[in-house]
Amino acid sequence: MKQYITCSALSRVETCPASAVLQPIRVENPAATVPSAGHYLLCRRAESHSYDVSVSEIDDVAIRYELSPIETAVLAARIRGFRWVPPEGAEPEVAFAIDHNMNVVKVPAKDAKPGNYNVPEGYWLAGTADLTWRDATVRWLADYKYGNDAWVSSIETNPQAWSLAYMASKYYGDESFIPAIIYLWKGIPLGIWETPAGAPFSLLSDRAIAFVDRLARLRDTIDKVRGEAEAGRDVVRWVTAGYHCVYCPAIISCPYYLSFVRSMAFEPKIQKGAKDREPLTAEEASLLARHLSALEKAGRTVRELLKGYCQHNGRIQISDTLAWGPHPGDTTESIVSSRQTWEIVNKHLGENAVWESIKFRKGELFEGAKVRALIGNVPSTHISRPLMQELKEAGCVQFEVPIEHGLYRTDVEPEE
Ligand code: SF4
């Protein structure tokens, strides 16, 4: 069992202490590749204190992260759009850990992977400051956010930004600190910065002391839950589900979700066909809406695990005639990810559409066409047809039989 938790998990663990000790299952998350590559570039920019160096290195970064041409173009657009250059002396990617007595050390990252630290024995919390610098006597801590802010807790109480700011100022011996969250894609060119009201805070201020008390309470709770788990006791009483479950690596070993899925599977309203389905009550709707993202994430995780299993063991035979595994799907038209596609889509849908269509799926392009049609007050086919026509003529559409993973009948030969 890992003996420390990360600052990014603080918010979740505070609400659901069991998530610190339940068995985590991690799978690759390709959706995180563009933000990770962007983060890497921003770090390079911070090291050189130069706006241009990081941009000129985009192609190298694309190779390193295996980005498609279109992802590279999107990344370039986003990084170019964000023009803030960190001040002289700013340090990117600095990892800290804190022990039971709230002593702070700097820790080297293991394998240069964020979230993977060489944390000394006895340290219970570790995290990486995206960027930190000193301005006179004030320690700044900036946490970059790349996408949906619906999951980010307010900077007034955000435990990730506060714990890292506290650790950084304590480690460097600064008098006061400012935790900041920078939403770099929301407010081009400088991003949107959020800092708590009343900042900077002295380490001896009421707010700093209250935050350290909060950390200490959490540390004690985690110790207690870990002790119970190690003694073989059920930790279900420490489980609290909510929005935070979306990023929980323990979701598919979570007792709450296992019983939730089981109860949903036998729920007549969910099982019945759409025609005779009774409407959900407000309470049921609220429950399902609250858990949908987490359930979808659990489903994606399970799918990745099954795919991994099939890679090594072949298909999973479920009955005499039914299996789960890779099999040919229906022939589809797919859009080639290329610079030419990018240019044609830009021409028809406008530059902003590209931000929504990193992968250039047909459905997304049609959605983009609908938006343009609304703006231009024309039927959406007036936009989508010429767009698809030009893509086809330019060879940017290809036909393929995709290999899908899922249930299929083994007693039916696939059609030629
Ligand atoms: S999935 Fe949610 S309820 Fe379950 S352990 Fe994780 S955070 Fe807790």
C-alpha cells in the first residue's frame, strides 16, 4: 500500500478517506497526452524565461509524446495563445513532501513522471508545484489548469494549491505565500488567474494556521483508515461518493460503485425499453446525474483492463456463442488527421471549431457545421455538405473496417 497521498488527491481523500487505501487501478489515459505535452512545453518556457524557445520545440515535443499532426497543431495554437512568461528565477515542476510533524523536504521525481516520487519513509503527502517563484518576500505557487474547471475546487479552499504553496514557502523560508490557479486556455493571452481574497498570507496568519489544522486532521484520518484496512477491517464506513469519484483510481474496487452498478443493473426503469420506461423521479435523476461521469470513467477503465487482458490471452469466451474481445466492426468513413484536413475544416467552420474537433470525427464536424449554420442562419447541410465534399476530394476521408472491442457472436462469420 502506498504510504503517501498526492496533493492532487487531497480534495477527494478529504471527502472520501477510503479512497486513500482502496486498491488503485491505473490505466493509460490518452486524453491526457496533449495537456501533458503542453505542460512540458510550459516548463521549458519557464526554464528559459523565453516565449519563443518553447514554441520552436513543439515538433520535438510532438515526437516525444507521439502526437498526431492535428494534435500538434492544436497544441501549438494553445501554447502560442498563452503568452505569459514566468518571472526570472521561477522554478517549474518542483516536488515537495511533508512528514507527520509538517516538516517539508524537496523530493526528486522518479522517472521524471509527475505523481511518481521518491518520497522518504514517514512522509505522508507529496506533490509537484507546476511553477513557483519569489516576489520580494512573497512565495507564489501557480497550478496550471488545462481544461474543464467544473472539477476544480475554489482557490479559497483548494487543498492542492494551498498545500503546495504552504510547502514551498516553508521549504524556502518565505514570510508569506500566494496560491494561484492559472486557467491557461480560458483567458488568452495571459490565462485567467485566481488567487484567494486577502492573499498573501503569512505562515502565522489565521488562514495559514487553519489550513495546517485541516491538513493535520486529514493526516490523522488517513492514518486511522489505513490502520483499519491493514487490520483487515472493512473501510466501507469511510466511503463517500460524489463528483470527486471521476478522478478516483480506486473506482473499480470501490464498494459503493460495485453495489451502485449492481442495483442499477436490476433497476426495472433502466432495463425497460425507452417506450414504456417510467419517468425518473427528481431524486433518481439527481442520483444518476451525480454519478454518470464516474460510472463512465469506471466503464472506460474496465474496457482498458479487458483490452489489456485480450492482448495477452485472446478473446474472453462468455458462452458457447458469445465472446468479448477485438472483432471487425461496421465499415466507417473516417477523417484523416492531417494539416490539410485542419485547413479545410478551418475554412468551412472557422478557427474556433478546431478546438472542439481535435480528432476530427465526423459527428463533431457535423456539430461544428450546426453551430456555423445557426450563426449564418442557414440549414446546417449548407455547411456540412461542401465541407465533406471538399474533404473527400482532397483525399481526407478514408473508408475502413475498424477493429472494435466488445461483445460479439462467435457462431456468425463476419461478412466479407
Ligand atoms: S470511487 Fe468515489 S466513493 Fe469510491 S473510493 Fe473513490 S472517491 Fe470514494
